[in-house]
Amino acid sequence: MKTSFRRLAAGMVMGLAAASAAPAAHAESVLRVAMTAGDIPDVTGQPDQGFEGYRFVGYSLYDALINWDLTRSDREATLKPGLATKWSIDPADNKRWIFELRQGIKFHDGCPFNADTVVWNVKRLTDNTVPQFVAKQFAAMRTRTVNIAGVEKIDDGKVAIIMKEPDSLFYIQMSFWMMVSNCQFEKAGNDNGKYALMPSGTGPYKFDKFVPRERLELVRNADYWDKPRIPKHDRLVLIPMPEATTRAAALLAGQVDLVEAPSPDTVPRLKQSGMTVLTNAYPHNWAYQLNFVDGPFKDKRVRQAANYALNRADMKEMLGGFMIEGYATVPPNSAWFGKPVKYEYDPKKAAALLKQAGCYPCEVTFAISTSGSGQMQPLPMNELVKAQLEEAGFKVKLEVMDWNALLDVTFKGREKFPQYHAVNVSRATQDPFSGIFRFAMKSQNAPAGGNWGWYYNAEIEDLIKKIYTTFDEVARDKMIVKVHEIMNDDAAMIWVAHDVNPRALSPKLKGFVQAQSWFQDLTPIVVEDKTN
């Protein structure tokens, strides 16, 4: 960290010149954001780059049938009507979800949004026989679409999505399903590559232009249907910048206005320079999914040892306090937390468990990333985890790769990558499926779903089946808590931290509300002109 911020910032001037050139002559207000991603997220509907892609591209260009209410900072974000105004289970068929659609909505290209559009979008990600099917987009949504049997138009303003098995929580999945203009996609010849140069959604921003690996520029949609969310600035520029120190340097040099995940050692300098540093709890889990088929983590004692070996207080100190100590899949403030086993720091107990398991020293290989959505500060954090595990008797090899490469390992699963005993991918816990079930269900064994290491517990399988057929929320929540507690007893993951979502803003930005969510609404931000 001896390199000065001034020299780092100077080295970035050429690369960011186009993005930061002030268009003051046209009185255009520009919001420039430095993302942790190493590349521009996919703009063709379902973004890549994890939930950072959804945060900055998905919910900017597009809407889902159900959106997230990101207007408050004092509670976890909740669902709200999006392109659907109502949703309910068919009282005559508990496998049939009915969605009533918002009327009078048009895509950026002028194409009308209606029931035909929804049917087209659902088939785009579920039916490989239709011309609009995109394999990459299907893969991105596979964990959320595996239970869909079909879709049907009821009338112009209403559709039904039919499940293979009852799913009382399915409606939540529709908050992650971006609605793409069928007219624009067909205009691109059903070619996803061509559509990427002319994407069209219904969201608060319209696509303008992008330079691969350098920047994406979106412009204000003055005709956006949700009037309070019409952006308070004219242009949004998204810049991939995976190195934390570089992001801080860019903010200090005035090259960008908002940075994701500043490194803890840069925060004092940022504050001294007048930047606003915000944090807030949100549904986040920084942990390791484990390989339950290949290698030592098949043994519960080894999994328990790894959890006992971690001094999470040291991790919190290294991060300057910017984390909550993680002992379970969901954070302690979650309605599904319950009373899970707590693996408090005990290196002697960890060593004893390894010896009992006959794995001492215990050699393991972890797949980790250099940066990424929700990954916090992955390199120093993984190095500290490695050091703590090795003090207890593990021998850890870290395989470092970029974010999208790690996501590829995660999507394809342990069967494709048996050389890895764990993957370090941060996870969202805002709903039971995203945060808990997809890492515990046999039907979600990768590559079909999110259960990377093929974890299995018969009691959990039975509980989840009951949860999906239970439409009483109180009764359902009690069973979700039980699933969470069983996973902890099994030491189903190595738990480390829950993030507090740090980001730093230029003093010229006003109006931003830091939601308790992976997603954030940039539309209220006013970019003040400080030159006068």
C-alpha cells in the first residue's frame, strides 16, 4: 500500500478519460460508478457478474414482473409490484401461479408489454425449441427455472406459470426475471450477440453505448412508467474496476462519483477528503460451499474443524469492522436464523477433530476470485482464512481466478471440477430459495442448480417438500428455520462473514438511500455541479 493514490489516479486518467469527460456544455448530469466487476455485465436480460450485474444493469435497463422496494434503509428490502400488479396461486390448482399484468407499458423500442411478451420471455429461458432460446441466459437462470412445467396466456393482461411440483415460494423467483422486448430481439434476428448492441427493456434507463471491458453508458428514460423512479440525472456510466485501491484512487481523483466496496485501509483517507462512506446490514453470506463427494469434507468432523479453526474477530479487525461475524448461512437478524450451532473459535478442538478424522495435515484446495459481486475483499480474506486453517492442521491451496471464471466453476459443479474441495462465492439470503434451499436440495445438484458440492440431508429434503406445499406463512417459516438449523448442525458450509455493504460517494452526490439489499436504486441520486 506504499503506492500513492495520486500516482494510481494519474495512471487511470487515459483509461477513464472518455467516461469522465465533463459534458457541462450540454448541462448533462452524469453519474459515474466504479464496479467491482472485471467486465461489463451482460445487457441481454439476465446479467452475469453476479448480483452486481443485476444491481447496475438488470434493474436499470429492465423490470421484472415483481420488483424490489429499495426506498428505505431501516429494514430489509421487500417485494413490490413491477410489471405485474398482482400474483396468487390458483385456488383450484396449487401448481399454477397467476400473474395480473400492468397495462399501458411499452419497451424502450416502443413495443407493447403484454401477456404474449411474458409467455415469450418465459419460453426464452425454458424451452430450447423456440427461436428466442439463449443457452447462456438459460444457464444463468437454471436454478430458478428448474421447476417450471410451462406458461400460458389467460388473456392480454393475465398469464399462468405452471409448476412441475407445488412451490409456495415461486413468485419470488419472478423478481429476478428481466422482461426483454420480443420486438427488439426479433429485429436483431433472434441473435443474442446482435441484441447486445441494441437491448431494450422497460426500465428507468435506456441503453446508449458501451466499450467492452471499459464502460457502459445508459441514459435517463424520461417516460418510465414508475414516475418516482425516473432518474434525477441524465446519464449513468458504469465502469468495471476490480482492484479496490484503484477504485478509491479514482474517486479521490474525481474520475468517478461512487465506488463499490472500498478497501478498509482507504476509508480514513476517503473520509478525510470529504467522501461519504455508507454501510448497512443486508442479506449476505460470505462462506465456502464444500465438496461432499470428492475429498476430506465428506467427513463431518473435517467440516466442523474448519469452522472451529476460524477467528472471525480477527477477520473483522482486518476489515476495519466492516463485517458481521458469520456463524450460519443467514445473518442473525433474519427471520429464519433460529438457534443454530455456533462454531466459536477453538483451534485445539479443530486440530483434535482433524486427527480423529485421520486427516492431519488435511490438504484442501479452494477456488477463489480476485473480486466480484458481494465478494468483499476476497484476496486478503482468503489469505487470512488459509493462515487460520493451517494453524489448526489444514494445508490449504488457493486457486485464484477472475469472478466469471469462478462463477463458471460454481455453475458446473463438483462433478466437472472435482479438484476443488470448496468454492468461495458470496451468496444472497433475501429469500429462502436463494439463500438456503438451493445449496441443500438434491434437485439443485450442479449443474442443474446451486448445490455445487452435492450436499444431501434426508430430513432437509422432506422439510423442503412440505415447505413448498405449505401456503401458510407462519407454519412455513418455522420449517425454514428448522432447515437452517440442520444445515448448521451438519456444518454444511464454512461460514466466515456477513457483509455490511460499504460504498463511498463523492460529496456532490445527494439523495442516495442505502437499502438493506444486494440491489440499490440509483435513480434518486442528484449530481450537483460543484464547478460554480
